[in-house]
Amino acid sequence: MLIDTHCHLDASGFDADRAAVLARARAAGVGRIVLPAVDRASFTRVRELCVDAPDLRFALGIHPLYVAAATPGDFTSLGEQLSDPEVVAVGEIGLDFFVKDIDPLLQEACFVRQLEFARDHDLPVLLHVRRSQDRILKHLRTVFGPRGPGGIAHAFNGSRQQADAFIKLGFVLGFGGAVTWARALNLRRLVTELPLDAIVLETDAPDMPPEFAARERNEPANVERIARIIAGIRGLAPDELVRATGENALRVLPRMALPGAAYSV
């Protein structure tokens, strides 16, 4: 199954034509789209978009770039809402040490609290790991021990050693538009060397456009062409890559494959 494991379909940039965006994704063969929240206001938006849309799934979390504006009540609400069996993961959470004006200690405190929520609710996590891989790995080991919660390291762009450390903790690594750029030599080498069962696909739409849509708004339909490009880099048939990455996504986000009306496969 072709799965976009990370798409901010609730973003205001889709307000004018969200239905058409979804129609194009479905026409491109996208069978699942995961919508991670970034703050308390988006908890409701992502949930509502998934109503009567069996191909959409949502995760709840507070993004590191939003923690400075978050209140204690936001985290209380998150902890309560994670009891919903339709939540597939805690996310998007993590650390961002590229942006300099958000207190790293605050980021880490909020990240640890959300990891504890994931542990208490037995949920995987969707990780934001920009320039913070080693620190994130440290907190994962502290909260979960050697087992790890599993989940996805979104928009991964670290070293092979860091990739192997995430894989050891039960994670797969998300690759999207960045790998389609011809100059992304290190990222292309990584996506070639990694075991196939460690890779999932994503768009991060409307952000992170691929090279073939560099001057356009990114959207989930692009994951189909991203899959073909990654398959070419690895020397695989596109169908083989789609099958494997879809199985990987369902393995680390098992609620996507639960039976029932909300999760029919």
C-alpha cells in the first residue's frame, strides 16, 4: 500500500482546495495518509478531517516549535485525548536545534513529558529530529530503555550510525521530497544503504517540496512520484518499494491496520 506517513493536511494552505488535494492523492493510489497534530488547536482539526475518511489517520502531539506557546492545560488535554483508540501515534513531537530562539531545555522537558505519555498509553511516536538526533536518542533510551516505543523518525537526515540507533529502538525512517533533489548526495546514499524494512515514505505537505515540484505547494499525491524516484535510486521496481514501505508503516503504526469501520483496510 502506498502510504504518506506525514502530511499536514489540516494546514491553512489547503483550506481553499482540500477536497481536490485529497482526490488527487487518491487518484495517485495513496491508500493512507497520516495527519500529525502540532499544537492543541490542531488536535480538533486533524481528528475532524479523519471523520468518514477511512484512508486518513491522525496523531496527537505538540511540535517542538510550538512548545513555547503551549500551556500546562494543553499537555493535560493531550494526555486525556491519547486515550482515544483512533489515535495512531503521539506526534509530531521531538526537538529542533536548528531554530535558535526556542529554549532547548523547554523543548526537552516537553519532549520527555510526551514520551512518557506515549509510554503510558503504549503508543508509537512520530519524531521531529532536526539537528537533534543524538539528544533524542538519549531521551528515548532514558524513558523506554533498550526496547524503545517504535514509530517514525520523520524527515531523517542524520548519519548511518544514528539511523542504526533509531532502528535498534524499533523505528523506521521517513524519506520524502528532500531525497529527490539531485544534490542530496548523502541522503541518497543513506536511502540506498538502509535495509528496506527501515524505510517509509512521506511528503510533509505542504512543506518540503520535492525537486520536481520545487515552485509548487507540496501535496500528498507527490508521494507516488517520490516512491518511484527512491525505487530508482535503490534499483527496485516501484511496486516492490511501495509494498515494502507500506508494510513498514503498518508495522510501526499498527492501529492503521485495525479492523472496523474507522480502519477498514
